[in-house]
Amino acid sequence: MAGWIVGISFSSIVLLIGIYGVKSRRRQDRNKWPWWFVLFGCCALISVIINYQFR
């Protein structure tokens, strides 16, 4: 049970950081790190959901 809570909270935090980084473009340069955070957060969230269902 604790692993599911930790996984959901970690993936949510990473996903929110990535979304915040994508939305707050103050300069015209294109940073790739927010998109990596969004991708990693989505993959972590999917992994948590799959592993919780097959427990």
C-alpha cells in the first residue's frame, strides 16, 4: 500500500514540475527538460497504475 502512495505522489510531483516548466517559457529558447519531466511523470503514473492492478 505504501509503494502505491509513494509512486502516485512522486509521479504527480514530477508531472506538475514538467507542466509548470512547459507553461512558463519566459525566453524564446526551447528547453527540453520540461518535456522529459512530463514524459517521465506520465510513464511513472502508468507504471504505478499497472503495478497496482496486478498486485
